[in-house]
Amino acid sequence: MSIRFAGLHHVTAIAGNPQENVDFYAGILGLRLVKKTVNFDDDRSYHLYYGDAAGNPGTIMTFFTWPGAPRGRIGTGQVSATSFAVPEDSLGYWLERLLQYGVRFEQPVRRFDETVVAFRDPDGIPVEIVARPGNEGGEIWDRSPVPAETAIRGISGVTLLERSAEVAENVLTNLLGFEKAEEWDGRTRYLSAGSGGSFADVVAVPEGATGQEAVGTVHHVAWRAPDDQTLEAWRGEIEDRGLNVTTVLDRKYFHSIYFREPGGVLFEIATDAPGFAVDEDPDHLGESLNLPPWLENDRERIEEALPPVKLPV
Ligand code: ZN
């Protein structure tokens, strides 16, 4: 039996220049930088987290920054698009905003019950603004440059590029508990249970080239576990299915496990707690560099090696 879960937790991608990344996600898209830390597995790289006012699970997009590193290639075994939910009547605002900042976008298209505007971030990472009924509410950041009534509500879902739809389907439905929904123009939608659930769309490209992980690609997608017991239970179930899964890792803001689904996409399962206020005043999230206790002794060396990053004013 699969364990029911509440959808998407976060998406993590690889960016180049950290300042361009901040200017795009905080400055143009209006998300809050909720945490500035380093990659816990490589402290020469920032790990920047964006989200709603509190960085609630389901609103978080994060980046490792590798300035000057080569770009990767988006291909099979990867997340090929991350979709941000906006209120249904805010699309006009967003088109104008993208024009104003010189972000080139594709003409809006209908897909299922939503209207989608696709564009790329400064590193070529595909993102979408998705407008549909029900994309309201949420914990909006009141200092965002984007007005509250048009603000991004969170991440509505991701698109997975796969060699074969069947391989992904087994993991998504039988292991993760997604429900298979409709198909649309070569795209199969899987919906998570629970209110305001997320989607995972699978686009199968049997002859597609395998993705190459580097700047401009998504590193992994994380799904939510409500608590540590559920995470452990899930870990056992993944192991029972013969998939390689990590031990439970302490990511400071959540606990998590990682495994690769058979189609190649790196999945993480992350707990909702403890969240981003664990080491910072909620009013001042993301304003200074936060390090985990085991790196605190190296703060001076780490800060010197990182390029300075300023929040947009
Ligand atoms: Zn992650």
C-alpha cells in the first residue's frame, strides 16, 4: 500500500550567477528569499531558497549556484519545467511584467483546465506561470514587489521528461500515491491526494537524449512527508521495492531521503518541519548567511569564497 502524501515540497535546480538568480526569482517573480545558506555537500556553492512569506512546503524553489560552470542539457530523466501557480485573473499582469523586464515568453496556451505561459530563467531553466481557478489564498509576502492579488501562490507541479511513460507511472501511482488523471497532447497528468494537490506531468520522449546535470537544469524534485515517522515508513517501502535510497539526512530545515525513480529523475522526500524559522527571525529570513552547526567554525573561509549577493530593493 502506498503512503498518501500532500504533494510537492520543493524543486532544486542549478544556477550560474547567484545575483542574476536573486534578481530574477525575488526581483521579477516576487518570491521571498527565505534562506541563504550553502550546499551542505559543497560549501563553495550557495544554496538559495525562495518561497512564500514563510517558505511553506509546496512554495519552495531552491538553487545551488555554480558561477562560471558550463551549462547542462535538459533531457530525459529530468524535470523539464517547474510551474508556478497564479490567480486566474492575473495573467495580464504577468505578461506585462515579463515584457517590462525583457523576459521572452511563449504565447499563453490552454492545457487541461489552466492557461500556461512558458519562459526561461537567466540560466535557461524552463519555468511556467500557470493560471487556473483555485490558485488563490496562501501566505503572501507583504514586501514582495508583486502585488498580493497577483502574487505567485506556490508551485503547482512539475513536468517530468521520461523515455517511457509506463516506468514513471508505476512509481508515481503505486509508490507515491498519485492518481492518474487526464492526458493532453502527449502529456499525462498525475495528481497528488489532498487539498490543493500538486501535479506531476509525464511527457514521454522514447528517443530523447538523456539530460546532463549542470547549470540550467533541475537537480531534483522533493515530495512532502508530514512527519519523521512517515518519512521512515516511506524509506522502508522504497527499499522493499528494490530501489536505492539514502539514509535519513538532516537538511536543517527538513529531514529527507533521496532516491532515483527508474526513469532517472532524482526524487527527494522531505518533512514539513522544522522549517525556515528554525535558525532565523521570521521577519528577517534570508537576509544573512546561515550555516549548519558543523560548518559554523569555517564561516570566515566560506564567506570569503562566496560572491556577494544583494537582495533587490
Ligand atoms: Zn531538496
